[in-house]
Amino acid sequence: MDGERIDALIAEASSRDAGFEEHALVVSALSIQVGRELQLTAGELELLEFAAAVHDVGKLSVAPSIIAKPGPLNDDEWTQMRRHPEAGADLLAPCAAPAEVLDVVRSHHEHWDGRGYPRGLKGDEIPLGARIIAAADAYCAMVEARPYRPPRRPAAARAELLAQAGSQFDAECARAAYRVTAAAG
Ligand SMILES: [Fe+2]
């Protein structure tokens, strides 16, 4: 695996979006906690940590004006934004990232009920790592401030995980993310 090239991708993404690395780190940390709660093996946890750190690297292929837009995206902007999971896998493939990681990156916006993107995968068709990152990413995004909204309180973000368990999120992953974030206070 070409670690230098991957680090360069992360550095480039961070230079374009100040919150990129911090968000990747918190998503990675929470994903690992959820993975442990679900009793993943050490090898699976290692792949999960790596996938979580690079899950959004495909945002490099999205126009910076869209990434930085301080408000909701219009339809054209969403179309571009929704390409970032595939774009991420395409950027990481030449770095010889493991196939499992490419698959997780490609699938991190799929929903358990099949209403996600890019492929509309359902349930177990979605790699477990992607189901874990989806729940962790959503929780972390909710408790972070955005230019157009304040952060949500952890209790409210946790409640949202449970509300979407079995529809947006794998219920087991959502409940595990609930437990580990509740235990953290
Ligand atoms: Fe993403």
C-alpha cells in the first residue's frame, strides 16, 4: 500500500477543508469503539480505522465552493456531492488500498433500507465497516457545528440514531453507537 500517496490525499483534502482531518479522526475513534462493541477482530478493526480515516477523501473531486457552501445544496450540487464515495474509492485504488477498504469507502452513504447512495445497497449487502462508519459519521456530524446550524446536543444526536435504526442505519450498529456515546457522557 502506498502510504505516502494516501497521506498526500488526506493532506490535500485538509488544505481544502479545515475540518476534514478532525472529522475523520473523531469518526475513526467512534467507529473503532463501535467495532469493539460489536466484537470485530483486531484485523477487522485495523481495516475499519483506516477506512474511517479516508472515508471522505473523494470530496477532493467535489468543487470547493460546494464543500464550503454555508447552506443547503441545490439539486446539481447534490448530484456532485453524491459522487464522493465512488470518487474516494477511485482515488484510493491506485494507492493499492485493500479491496475491503475501497468497498467500505464506496458504501459509507448506503442506507440499511436501500435508500442510500451510490448503489442503493440494502441490509447485509452493505459491508459491516460501512454500516458502522455510517452511524458514527452521522452522530459526529450532528454534534459538530455547521456554518448554517448549531451543534446538536449528544443526547439528541443519540436519540436520532435510535430513531433511524433499521431504516437509515443497521439497528445493531446504531444501538452500539448509542451505547458507547452514552457511556462517554
Ligand atoms: Fe461521506
